[in-house]
Amino acid sequence: MLPKNDNQKKFLDALKFNSLVVAEGSAGTGKTLVSCWHGAKKLHYGDIRKVVLLRAYQPLAGRTIGFMPGTAEEKLKPYYQQMLDYFEDYLGKGTTEIHLKQGTIELCSLETVRGRSWDDAIIIVDESQNLFVPEIQALVTRLGSSCQMIFCGDNSGLQTDIKNGMDGLTYLHQIIEKYNIPDTASIMFNRDDICRSDITRNFVIAFEDELIAESKGTAIISKADMDKQHKKGR
């Protein structure tokens, strides 16, 4: 796995030496991809017993297709598909499906986290900017022996669905910094690290600049109006 920029290299180095790693920043910088390939590699070589995938999934702008039939895994799978795609890229589709059936790749819902304890595992938490503070508190206290937890998120304001109060990712940063928690690392990605595509990079830069413009009253649409749209949905 070759890094595409300096921050991806820092991220990979952090994953070698820390039990808890936070990868935060702009969309399209490879945070989730690197995390999933790291987990897939460790699983493939038998360095860990299982990978646990968690996602702070939220309906986009309040939209939802409603009740989804099937088992818990079948209900979760559409929300976790991008993470599973990365595992399939590394392990192959057939091997990934075998791991899912054996439980060595687990799709875990946030509702079931409390009371769990993970050992000899890598836990990848995606979209973590949408976590609430109690969810962060529950997650980081699930870590057992030979365990690693990776948080991926974008706290720029573009991706979060938490509109009131402190989100869990910000809280985690502040807890780690205030109490100097050892065996942790944080990597901050920025617009210069975007490698998904040029058009993604151009749009992310435009959207991030609009956040600055909003504070000056010159944005195309105000944050208050966007929040109203999000709340109302269709």
C-alpha cells in the first residue's frame, strides 16, 4: 500500500504504532480506503482475528427509503457498501463474502455497541463526525487486548448532520488533548490531499470556501437555510 501524499504516509505510520487513530479532514483524501485496506491486510495475514465495521450512518438530507426488510446484516449492508467495496478490492469479492459469513468481518450497528468488548481486532468507525458524545464514550471503552480502533471523519462542516452542540469527533480530539491520552494519534487531511478526482477536489474547495463566505454573509445559501432544508427533507 503506497501513500499518495505526506498525510497518507503519516496515517499509515500512525496505524503501525497506535491503538487509537483518528483520520480527519476533507472528502476524497483516502481516509476510509486506507483504513479498510489496513484492516484487510491484517486480516489476510492473520495478524488479527476479525475486523469490525461501524458507521454513523445518517439519511442524506433527511431522505430515507423507510423500513428495510431482512436480517440485521442485510439492513446494514447498503450503508456499509463502500467500506465493503474497499475490502473486495483488496481481498476479492469471494473472500470478503466468506469473511462476512464467518463473522471475521462484522457489520456492527451503534445500537449494539454498549456491553461489547473486542480483542484481537481492528474496529473501523466511518463518518465519525456524526457520532454523539455518548457514542464516542461507549466506543473507546470497548477496546480490549491486541485491539485497534480507527475513526474516519470530516469535521469541516460539510458532512456533519449534528446541528446542535458538540459532535463526538470534536469531543474525542479534546479529550485526548486535555488528558494527554497515550497510544493515540490524529492525522488532519486537507484539500491538498484530495486524490479521488480533480472534479471532487474542485467541488470540495468550492464548498469549503462557501463556509468561509457564509461567515462573511456572502455565501450563495446561508447555513440556516441549508439546515432548514435538511430538517424538512422531501
